[in-house]
Amino acid sequence: MVSRVIPVDEFDLVIFGATGDLARRKILPGLYRRFLAGQMPENARIIGAARSEMDDAGFKTLVREAIDEFVDKSKRDAEQIDSFVSRLAYVPIDATGEGGWDSLKQLVRQDVVQAFYFSVAPSLFGALAERLHSNNIANSLARIVVEKPFGRDLATAKALNATLAEHFHETQIYRIDHYLGKETVQNLMAVRFANILFEPLWNSQYIDHVQITVAETVGVGGRGAYYDRSGAMRDMVQNHLMQLLCLIAMEPPYHFDPNAVRDEKLKVIRALQPVPADDIVRGQYLGHKRSDGTGVPGFVEDAENPTTKTESYIAMKAEIANWRWKGTPFYLRTGKKLRARTSEIAITFKEPPHSIFDAAEGWRENVLVIRLQPNEGMNLKVMIKEPGPGGMRLVQVPLDMSFAEALGEGGTDIPDAYERLIMDVIRGDQTLFMRGDEVEAAWEWADPIINGWETRGDKPQGYDAGTSGPEDALMLMHRDGRRWREIKE
Ligand code: BG6
């Protein structure tokens, strides 16, 4: 099954910050892959804009290098790359000054879909938005795309929303959370709302608890300064894990429509309870030095801050106070430098109300595991009778489905989250983007949690790189008579 390519209208996409890391790693290679898939109209154009002095040829070289580095070899075709880069142009621009805006105006067409990707520091969002209007570049339907971090607390998020709202209507603002662009994340909605099977059981009567794990093997080396100001709570939980939690916990929207979906997610965020200090474990990865002076840097070294109290790991128990979920905890954890790179959601069901087997030997709970990465797929653990004449002994077996196997080529050739989301922007579909009120509600929940440990001056617990995180995180589950699933690929 090969994935369907939905055509989009002709567009001009301007990428501010086009020479930056995100543009090189994700946005430009993603656009090339969409071009290869045949999704880019004949006259679509991509205009890079950044501070660096460079001409079109220089930018084209930069994009060719990015494709070489970040696009799979099997997809690098010299002729196709030539054709792709022929659509590129570059304008050196001063986001806070006047330089370059006239040239940009000459390039951007008024009668096509306009999209402006703000791949720059949030402090520049206001200046860019203002200049796009004062220079009469953006038309009344123009879309802007903004990246996280969307604020660092409620006050800054509100200020950012207000700044953008001065120049753009909410329907024009696309706040990216790239987790929403991941194939399996969208599949959560398909699994829940396109099957009758799960939904009747999807509540606290039948679900014991939910575990959401996003484990990474990388550290923060290279972006230590940013990360030290942010930490796992702001970098991952307030946005990515929150979005996953919303998709699992939300009520069925009346339609798969941007505002219907986002209304339901917002209700979940608003129903999240404050998290007491006892229900949170923060960790920081440790480095080690050998006697010969070599070694592995710890978080302190990566952040270049010997007194840092920022967490590179967090685990917490979150509770949703509504009819569906009261009494079913959601355990969240995410961290850097852990044993394996794996992201999954595990839904553990309750015991059957009554066992008809005398000794239910071997019985274990049903678990539905949704694997986001790697090896995207689903696994439902069910009980059956152990084969053989040994009486009624039970054994748990997996009903395992990997997208790659189930869907053939369509399951392996999954577009990267960014390329899908950029095409949604061009199509004008906001379903997988965060609305302003959603972001603010997420900060409203996160702020008191962060303020709590900052006021108390809590220091995260050290953990060795390559492990499952700090010891105390185990206790978070043990004391409730539960345990974390093993972190493994
Ligand atoms: C980013 C965070 O938003 O997501 C990073 O800033 C993190 O710290 C990354 O590594 C994880 O994304 P993915 O798609 O690799 O799981």
C-alpha cells in the first residue's frame, strides 16, 4: 500500500531562520521529500530569509548539503535535487530593521497561498509579524508557522499570543508541536474513534492506569544553554507528552475538524489536577571521568553550569478530574541519556471482575501498547490457555502489529512529522496545530509545578547514563502497586 499524495495549491513559503539548525535538519529536507513525492505544485516557491549575507546560489548550495546530510541516500537523485533547488531563492533580512524587506516584497506573490515559517527565536516573532504587514507582504489569508518553545510560562505565552494576535487572526497561526505530526500519534485518534472495540472500555472502570514514556539516548550536548533554561518539563512535558495525554484522554470530537478536536483537548488540559511534589521525580544524568582525563560529560558539563538544578529526566503521576478518568492515573516520564530511544503509550486494563478459573495461574493484565518510535505499531497483550494437556494454565500472548508489516511500503515510507505538518499549513488544516488557548492552559497547569520545585530549591537526583533514570522514579509506581515498563527498543 503506497501512501496517497494529496495535491496542494500553489504556494510561496518563506522560511525565516533558513540557515538555522531546524531548517537544515528538518524543514528543507522535508520539503525536498514532499517534492519527490509529487506533492509540490509546478510553481511553488521556497524563499529562505536569514541574517547571513548570501545570494541564491549560496543558499542552494546550503540546501544541497542539507539534503546530502539528512535525506536517505535512496532518495537522493541528482536530477530531482536540481529541479528542487531551482525553486529556491534567498533574501538576507534584518528581522528588527529595514534591510531586505523590499527584496522580499518583490519575491512574494499575492495571489497564491502564502506561508511564513518563523524558525527563529520567539523574541523576533513580534518584529517579523509587524514587518510582514507594514511592508504589505502578507495578504489577509497568509499563514504563519511558529515553533516551540511557545513561552516559558503562562505570562510569556500570553504575551506571545497577544503579539501575534496584533497582526494575525488565530485561523492564520500554526503553532507546531511536531509530536502531533507523527504517524502513530494521529493513529491514536483513528484507533480510538474508527473502531467500536476500544472506546467502551476507555475509562476508569476498565483502565487501571496509563504510562507515557518518551525516552531518548542523546544528551543535551550542543544545546546545553537552551536546555538548562528549560529542562525536561518545559522541553517535553508541557508540550509533547501533554499532547499525547490529550489524545488518549479526550472525549470523541463531534467531527475530525480543527476546532472540534482542539476543544476536546483543551477540556482535558483544564481537568488536569495540580501535581503534588511527592508525585514528581526529577533527575539529572551524571558523567564520569577516567584517571587519564577522558570521560563522558554529565548534564552539569553539557549545560556548562556547575550549580544547575535543571532536570534532564522527569517522571510524574498526573490525574484528570472528570467522569471518564477519575481514579485512573497517567504516569508520564521522559529523559535524556537513557537506556534506549523509545516512545510508547501503554494502557493497562483492570482485572476481570471475577475469575472462573480456580487458580488463575499465569494471569496478567491486558495491556495495549502503542509504539510511537521506533518500529511504529500496536501490541495488545491478551490471555489464552497455555497449549498442552496440563490443565487450564493461562499464558499472555501479544497480538502484535507493526505498521511496516501491516501496510507494506505505505508503512515504512512514513513522512517525517515536519513534512506532513508543513503540507497541512499549505492546505490550511489546523487540526494538528495547537490553538493559543490550549498552549496557555498547558502552562497554567505546568507553572505551579515548576514554581514548586524552584521555590523549594529542589535538586534533581543523579542517574547514570544508559540506565532507566533515577531510582526514585521506580518508587513512584511501586508505592501504588504498579511498575514501569522496561525501557528497551
Ligand atoms: C524536541 C525537544 O522538541 O523534541 C528535544 O526540544 C527532543 O529535546 C526532541 O530531543 C525529540 O523529538 P523526537 O521526534 O526525536 O522524539
